[in-house]
Amino acid sequence: MEETEKLNSLFDAVADELLTKIKTGEAKPADLAVAVKFLKDNDITAIPINDNALQQLMESMPFPSDKDISTGKTSLTN
């Protein structure tokens, strides 16, 4: 097996293992941190659009929206 094939196989195995843990609900906080680092280290990004999971996560966060910021509301209490 070539070195590139080995690296691709290792990458796939890590990705599959992390995905399985996340999908089955078995992922612990440390597993999620590893998954985030894995994505970041491989320059994998996502854009929150069309009510996808990332968009839903952003909307659930307790931060002011772009509209709130543009109208001067910079916290949830004002």
C-alpha cells in the first residue's frame, strides 16, 4: 500500500469513527472537540444557509442578530 493510500485510509477511518460516535449519540465532549479540530486542521468549513443545522445552531445562540446590531441593540437586555 502506498503512503498516500495509507494516509487516505487513516483519514477515512478517523472520519468514519467520529461520524459514527456523533450519529449514535455516543460522542462525549472530548470526541466533539476532536471532531472540530479534525475539521479545522483539514480546512473544512461550513456556511449557515437554508435552515441547515449550522444556521439552526446560530439562531439558538443567545447573541444579538445582525439586525439587532445594526439598530444599536448589542445585548439581549436592551
